[in-house]
Amino acid sequence: MNDSEHALDWLQDWYAAQCNDDWEHEWGVKIATLDNPGWTVTIDLEETDLEEHEYPRHDVNRSVHDWVWVWTSEKVFHARCGPGNLAEALTLFRSWATAKTP
């Protein structure tokens, strides 16, 4: 299993751990496509162990199709990335989240 598969497995486990018969009705994880092309990821942090932690904006621009931007604002983790960078964006979330929680 490669690192990107680990990131997706980890995100699934993180999501499941947040579900408490309440959180999932109000908050969640959204992954969609952008038209430039690329991906957008929005992960609600409200009522999680991460809600009080900040991820300062971090932009990596390698080329027109190889880029990733991540940040938090208003208790939401945001990622935007190129068409081949979704796993990288999820890995950045995992790295940040695991560093901020026990």
C-alpha cells in the first residue's frame, strides 16, 4: 500500500471517529473537482480535537497542474490542488492533524 492509499484510509478512519450520531449531521468532509482542473477539499473541524488549531496558509506551486494550497479558517481545513495532487493534500491534512492531536 502506498502513502496515498494510507492517507485515504487514515481520512476514512478520522471521519468515522468524528461520527457520534451528532457531528455527521452538521459537519463533514467534502471533496470535489475544480474547473482549472484540480481538486477542492473542505474538512469541518468544528467539535473535533482540531477545532482550536490553525494551519497557516501554505502554497506550493510547481507548475500549472502540479500545485497544492492548504490552510484553515473559521474551524475548517481547506485544500485546493492540481489534478494529480489530491493524495498530497490529504497527506498534508493527516500530517498536520496527527501532530496537533495525541
